[in-house]
Amino acid sequence: MNEEFHEEELTNIEDKSLAAAEDGGLEAPPLAAETKSITTESVIEAILFASDEPLSAERLINIAEFNGGAKQVKKCIETLNQQYQQTGRAFRIEEIAGGYQMMTLPDYNIWLKKLLRERGDNKLSPAALETLAIVAYKQPVIRADVEAIRGVACGEMIRSLMYKGLVKIVGKAEILGRPLLYGTTRKFLEVFGLNDLKDLPKAEELKQPQQ
């Protein structure tokens, strides 16, 4: 009974507070500072920041849902570029292929090339992903077992995965010849967004549904 009474009492208080706010008896909760600072320029900036392709003035107007023409869009972009220049930003909004796109300045090309090279180095082929999956699920595993599952030699592929920091030597097997045992690294968890190896999908979840 007491729990029901308190719950009903709280509900009545909330209803009265809401009614008082609507009647002007209480001030409505203030808007967040971020909401108050939203402008046409900031909306255009957010849209272009999230886009991976040039957007025409017409598309910007449609997405931003504001009453204005191409001239107003251009004026907003000029204002944004002035702000970027004044604050020493590394990017500008450029007019490309009939649209607008956020681009980094040429002065930063040397570092961006390194980023692209690193992304290319980290890209895994289907064969590399298959090898990595076997190591991840069977670890600790010797190379011969990986090759038996894949049906091809995997020495070079395992070395490549080790070079990328995804696979490491975790010991030696207690069998004839004491072959090396391989397992995954912490970087493997980071790359695939896993907290622990227990978070790997179950094998049965990976089976393709029957047609």
C-alpha cells in the first residue's frame, strides 16, 4: 500500500508541475547551450562534415530545410571559410564538381599520405581474414593445423598478420618438433571492436542460412 501511495503521489506532483509550467507558473527547462548556438552556418557545416561527396546548393537547402537560395548557401560557406582561416583550421569548404565539400589544405598532404598508406597496410584480403579467423577460433594453434583447415600453405600469410600486429607467437606445442603456437593480439581485439575473445561470434552464428 505504501509503495502504491508514493507512486501515485509522485505522479500527481509531476502532473501538477507540468500543468503549472504550461500555465506560466513555472519556467520551462532551459535549452541546452548547443541547441541555442545552432545556426544556418553550423547546420551546413555539420552536413558537409558528415558527407563523403560534394553536395550541391540545392541538396544542402533540402537537407538543412531552410528558406534560402544558392546565394545564401554560398554566403554561409564564405562565412565558415573566414572563420576557419581566422582560427587556423586545417580545412576549407571548396566548390567541386558542381557542389561543396570539406577538404583539408594542401599543406597537410604529407601527413594525410601517411594515413592513407597506413590504412592500405592494415587492409586485409579475404585470404588473410580467413587465416586470421582460424587463428582466432583455434588458438593456440600451430601453422600445420591452419594449413590443414585452409588447404593451402599459410606461412607467408601468418607472417603478414604478425607484421600487422594481429597475430603473435604464444608458445610452442608439446609435440614432436615443438612447432610454434600462434594466437591473436590485443590489437586484434581493438581492430574488431572486441573486449575479450569470449565476445567472438559463436561458430554456429557464422554459418550461412540454408536456401
